[in-house]
Amino acid sequence: LAGIPTTAACPAYAYTPSRSATVVQRLLDAGAIPLGKTNLDQFATGLVGVRSPYGVPENPCHPELIPGGSSSGSAVALARGQVAFALGTDTAGSGRVPAALNNVVGLKPTRGRISNTGVVPACRTLDCVSILAQSVADAAAVLAVAEGFDAEDPWSRGESPAAAAPPTAAFRFAVPAPEQLDLDAAFHPLFEEAVHRLERLGGRHVEVDFAPFAAAARLLYEGPWVAERYLVAGSLIEEHPDALLPISRGIIAQGAGFSARDCFAAQYRLAGLQRSAEAVWTTADLLLLPTIPCTPTRAAVAADSVGVNSRLGTYTNFVNLLDLCGLAVPVGFTAGGLPFGVTLLAPAFGDATLARLGARFTGEPTRATDAAEEPPSLQIAVCGAHMRGLPLNHQLTSRGGRFVREARTAPCYRMLALPPVDDLPARPGLIQADHGASLPLEIWDLPLPGVGGLLRLVKPPLGLGTTFLEDGSSVTGFICEGHASTTAEDITAYGGWRKWLGR
């Protein structure tokens, strides 16, 4: 902030900038009123919020808890109602961790979406400006003003034309396999509540292997990325080692010991982990994780600062390394008054997806995200040639259709094999019958603008109508006129279209 000293929580490093950071200036130009600078873990090296010569901001949720870091003061000022929103940084979780510990929203946008010009770097290749706010809508509104390409920042990125489509009313979200979930016992019920909350919003959870994410998280502090921190504070350590807190100096000084060989080896390792992690996005639209696995007290950190800090980064350290965006949101409190939150994660440029879903998750009015809502859609059941991997599936995908889930019909249908006609392959026909069976199908979500185009491609005796499902619900689906049963083969006994194809 122009004219106000910047210290990075290190008095010997202090300087007074003549111009504001790009992100600050954009907010000022939009009418934001700056109230002050906030405390942080020295050189943003820490997730605990206690590594500062300026003292420790007091957690308003519970005085014995740490405030979380590195953006400790930003989260506490917000949680105490002193500001409408606050800026922090987020390289390893510095915005999301204090958000969870102070029961507020923490947005870590896609890397490079907000300019880092004027930001004291921690790891320049990974750093993000984070936004802490009381609501998802507020965070989205601030992001809309703060973001934008900045040619002065070598890591600035414009909007990606290949940004993933946001999940509609039906979506899939990934969670770690139970044996991979590191979480204090008191928080398991709250994490389960978060899962159920997403399910009530139309989500279906799938369990995934968390191992690649955990391995990437370890790279951040165990690998040569620490050398980036040394580039910032190394000369100060060499000339005035006592200028830094011992814990900060010890962590940053490790960066002087890595070689170019170490750097390349770590990049190769990371590339392999990125490829392994990509598998999650073939089965899910987003990843749901606890923001932090525990809520440490100041006493616990005093007893084991490095160990506690390391555990706090379990679900945050890998995010920038894997080029993901994240939104930390509160879930609730334990019986003992401890705050708990979760983070929604998506691939780069999935920020709008997270904003829409995050606002629904927290139950708030989506005033800042309504304008970007996806068009209304219709769930359609398909039981044959339109299923995944079969000849007519492109009629759905080319119109924005998205697979939702597998399901089964109510036990009141028979399946016919309709012969090929014109340019169409063989197709199934479902007819209701007194002596029917429960047959497999797929549920797809199709934007309403694409429904008309699909209907024009449907030829008799097929049409769109109501399909009843095994669970008692119903969806729009392909139905067949009854007269087709006089000429078409009844293939109900095969147990589904794929099994008939494989006969």
C-alpha cells in the first residue's frame, strides 16, 4: 500500500513503497477503503500464525487456538468484523488455513489470475493473492474487481478458453478413501455433514486415491521450492542472521542447500504426480477435503512448531503445485466450540464453478454469482446407443450433455431391440409391461437449449417421456411406442443393452 511500510513481519526488511501493488490499486480504483496492514507469519513462512515479532493475533473463535497463517492478521481482522474483506497470500495454504481457524471464507484463485506485482514473494512460481471474506458472494465480488492480466507480472495469466464447464444441478465430487483421511476424531461428523450437504445439492461422491496429492504436498517444503524463499531473504540471513526469527531462519536457510540437479529431479517427480492426480478429474467435477485436519492450540505449537505446521498443510500444500483453485468455507463447530471448514478444489480456471457451488453450500444468497449462473438443464435417462462409449453418445456431448450417474429403471419395463434405420444404428426401446424387469441406464444432464436439437434427431417409434426409476423417482427418458413390440425382438432377459451387444 503506497506510503505505508511493508515489513513481511521482519523489521530489518521494512521498506515504504511509492506505489501500491496492482491488486491493491485495482481495489482502490473501484472504491475500496484501505484500513491498514495486518500481521503475518514472517516472510509468509508458516501456517500457524504465531511466527511474528509483532505478536500473535488472537483467534476470536477460541483464545487458546492459533489464528492460522501465514495471513493471520487478515483472517482475524475479518472475523472480528473490523473489515469487510481482507487480502492475504496463499502459497501453501496461507489464506485457506486461517480462514478455517477463524470461521470465515478463504478464496485461493487460479494461480496468476490476480497479479502478484507488488507482492513480497515467498515462492514466485507458486504465490497467489488470497481473498478472505464473510461470504462466498463477497469473495467472488472482490475477485471480479481484483483479477485481470498484468503484463508486468511474468506469471500473470488471462482467462483460459478451455475452462471447465461448471457443474449443474447434478455433479460428482471426490473425497479421499476413508483410510487416507487424516482428521481429528471430533471433526469426522462435520466432514460427513459436508458430504451430505453436497449430496443434497445434487452431488454424488466418489472415493479417490489421495496418495498423489499427499506426495505433491510433501514436495513443497521437502523439495527445492524452499530455494525460492531463500532468493527473497537469503542475503538478509547471510548478512544479519539475527534479523529473522530462529524458526523462520531455519526453514528458509535450507533453500541454500539444493542443487540444480535437485531442482530438475523434483520437477520430474512433480510432473509424474500431476499426471497421476489428473485421473481424479475424469471421475469428478471437484474435490472435497477438510481444510485442515486439526485445530492446534498455542501450547501445541510451542511444543512442536514444525510438526504442527506440517500437519496443517496436509490438504493445502499441493494445491498450487498441481495448479488447482480452492475455496475454503465454514461448516460448523464441534461440541467443544472448535471451528471446522472444508475446501472445494477444482482445476485451474474453475473459480466460477467453486463460487456458484460454494454459495449454495453455505446457503447464502448468490448475489455476486447470479449473473454467471449456468443455463437451466434437464436430466435425461438413456439406456442404449446414447450411453457412454456407444455410437450416439455424441448427440449428448456435442450439446453440452454431462454424465451424472448410473441408475436402474423401476421393475416395470421390457426392452426391445429396434433394428437399424437410415443412418441410425440399432437402438433399444423401453415399454412398460405388467411383467417387466429393472434395467440399467445412465442419467445425463443436458442444457435446455440442447434438448430441442436432440429431440429433432429422435425417430419413431422412440420419443421423450417419463421414465420411472428403481428408487421411486422419475426423469425424462427415451420411451417407445407399444406397437413396436409386434416386430422388434424382446431382449429383456439379457439384462440391459450392453449385455445384449456383448451376446
